[in-house]
Amino acid sequence: MPDAPRPDFEARYRQETPPWDIGRPQREVVRLEEAGLIVGPILDVGCGTGENALYLAARGHPAMGIDGAPTAIARAREKAAARALAAEFHVWDALQLGRLRKRFETVIDCGLFHVLTDEERRPYAAALAEVTAPGSDVFLLCFSDAEPPGPGPRRVADWELRDAFRSIFVVRDLSAVRLENRLSPEGARGWLARLTRI
């Protein structure tokens, strides 16, 4: 299936509150934190307006969020200041993570992977490897192919996740979950993958 045109995320943030910007952390991120699976300094890749990173910062984690949309990052910084949280937010290219010159024990990707093109997936996995040490975890939330066809991001099959990260990360767990959004009370069908750096 050919790649769908990528949305203009900066325009979406300027025009409206996008459907994925729910004003709180994703339920699955909260569950991971409460289970003790999120450790050490964290990077939130594709952080949007920062709710996941801000939640984790409030729980005591050194937290950094990156996103390609300047308006989203500006809002995330405003929230961090208003809540007196030390989370950092930067406009950054997710395929250039090595240029951050930092290492993180945990990385969160909530809704970025499913907007990447086929050609970007392996470079993205390699970029994640540049900011993690062996044994570190990436927790990735994305739309799954169980979500009916229609508007919204690309649907991702389990084999596509495994293929994108093969030989760089081990898929330790892959669970069917719901991604919360402002359009449907039940959320969209998705995957939660736990990827451990080889």
C-alpha cells in the first residue's frame, strides 16, 4: 500500500486542537509508569504539546520531548513553565536523534511511527539506537491494522513493526491497546510495543 501524504502537523496545531492532543497523558503511558517500566531519563519522540513527558517529569523522571511542529513545542514549554516542571522541549527531527548527543534509559513514541514512510522506518530505528544503550526500552504506541480503514494515520501490521526494528531492537512485547483521542470515546485500535535495544 503506498504511503499516504503526511499531514502538515504545524498547520494542524495552528488551526485547531488536533484529535490526538487529549490534554492529558495517554492511559497506556500512565500504566507503564505505574508498573515501574519507565526508568531513568526519558525521551518523548513526537511529543506534541508534551502531556506524556510532563506527566513523567512530574513523576520524577528527567524528561525531554521533541517534535517537528514549533507551535506544539511552544505550547509544551508553556505548560512546563505553568506547572513548574523541568522538562525540556525542542523542535527536532526524529531521524536525527544522534545530534542530541544524549542517552536515555527509556524512550516513548506515542503516535509518531505510524506517520513515517516505509523508507523512514529503518533510519528511525537506527536513530533510536543512537540515543539508547543496550538493554534500554522504547515503548511505541501506534495505530494497528485492526482499526477499520478510513481517515487518520496509516494502519500498521505487527510484522511491519518487527521488520522495522529487526537486528536493532528485540520486540519483547506487542499488545493490542486503544489510543485515546478526542474523536472516539473508545479510542482507536493500536499496538503497544516494548522494544529493547540489542
